[in-house]
Amino acid sequence: MADADELYLVDSDVPVLDGAVLLYHLDGYVDAGSAGELLTEHLTEAFDGPVVARFDVDRLIDYRSRRPVMTWDGDSWADYNAPQLTVRLLHDADETPMLLLSGPEPDREWEAFAEAVRRLVERWRVRLSVQFQGIPMAVPHTRTLGVTAHGTRTDLVRQFSPTFNRTQVPGSAEALVEYRLGQAGHDAVGFAAHVPHYLSQSRYPQAALTLVDAVQKVSGLTLPDDALRESARRAEVEINRQVSDSDEAADVVRSLEQQYDAFTSSENNLLVGGEEMPTGDDLADEFERFLAGETGPDQD
């Protein structure tokens, strides 16, 4: 493995961060409803703060698979939107320090990247690392969104109900970071908001709100969410309008409501009427289809 310390540069003026929380979301893996992206944008806008570490994207990113945008102006190149994988130092509403790692998911050197994150966690004495995203689920937008929680220790996520048993899904750099942090004895958790599958390709602020609640619950951070709530309210109005204008869409939502209500009301959270929980293969297939939709040649 290449030296992980060569993967990043750190601002030497970073103050002591003993007890800070590291929040992280990387673009490129499953993020139904753009839930993780929306939360990242919200945190960046609500808690402006400096970049304190930069990763070497030339080593980590495959430019030919995700070509950066360049701007052409008449007869010359006017701008280049260079990819950035950074850590920002923010403070929540109570002035508690928190770090936000965001940018494109590395295409290569995952082990070195995970090791680099571990070294930053130890350098800054991070007490908890929290990853977040959205995943597509067969649930209606008219019911409370669920969340799948996972962590390096069971007691970190004991307050959240388990969603799936043992299964296999396509891996991600984010998941590897959590796994390696756990092996090194560091606390780390992750949350996946359940996004109605028919909204998985849209920006769905309600899913980001679900993530905010989960992150606050496990980390103790105070994250105001007024802007997200207003965005979610407007999105809900538009979704309901579109559903009411389509008999087919309305039928789909009603069917999902019946399935959801049967699931939540049955004893021990078991489905009734002979319905079965999705298998591990079902979940993996759903992730694969979502990723294909995100990165396929027909994507705008």
C-alpha cells in the first residue's frame, strides 16, 4: 500500500479538536433522492467553515469515467471545474466542532484512502465518524421515512430498529472507511434514509431531514434544519400534485401504503398476507439497478 500520508495535505493552523465528530458523504455510490448530497449542501451552507484538509484527487479519481466540466467561451477555455475531495471544519449551533468530508468517491486506492481517513481521525482525536446516504425502498412518500443504521459497535445504533439481516451489496469507499475504523477501535456509524423508489432519481429533501434527525440523535450535534424543512414542504406539495394527476401513480402509492401499514401494524414487525421481506439478493439487485441508472450512458 502506498503511504497514506501522501494522499492529503492538512492545514497546520487547525486548532485542537478533541471530541469532534466527523461527518462524511462521497458522491458516486448509492444516494437515492440525493439525500446525502442534500445534507452535505445544507451543512456547508448553514455552517460555513474553512477547508482543513485536501486529498490528492489526481491519484484517487479516474477522470475518464467522471469527466470534470470545462467551460468553453467563444474561442478559448474559460474555466475548469476541478474535482475536490476535502475536509471542512464547521461548528454546529452550540459551537461544537465538527468535520465534513465530502467530494467524489475515490475510484482507486481505497485501502490507502481509508488509512488516510483513520490517520486524520487519530490526528484530530475524532470521537465519532458518521456517514449518510439515501437508498431506494418500496415505501410510500405519505408515511414516515425509515432509516437503516449500522455501526462499528452494536450499542452505537441500538436505538434504531434493524432493517435487514445478513446480506451482500456492492461495496463503497465510505463503507470501507467505516469497516477499517472499526477494526482500528474507532467508533463509526452510518445511516441510509429509505427513499420511495419512484423518487430515487429526484432530489428529495424529506430524506435529508430523516438523516439530520438520525445524525443528531447519535452524535449529540445541534443541526438547525429550517431551510431543509421548507424545501421538503414545497417538494411534498409538488409530489402530491403529480400523484393526483396520474391514476397509475395514485394506484402505486395506495398499494405501497397498504403494504407499509400491514408491515408496521403486524406483530413483531412481520409482514402479513404471505408477503416476504426482501432477500439479500433483492437488495443487492436494487442497488445494482440504481447504480446503473445513475451512471448509465443515457444519463443527462
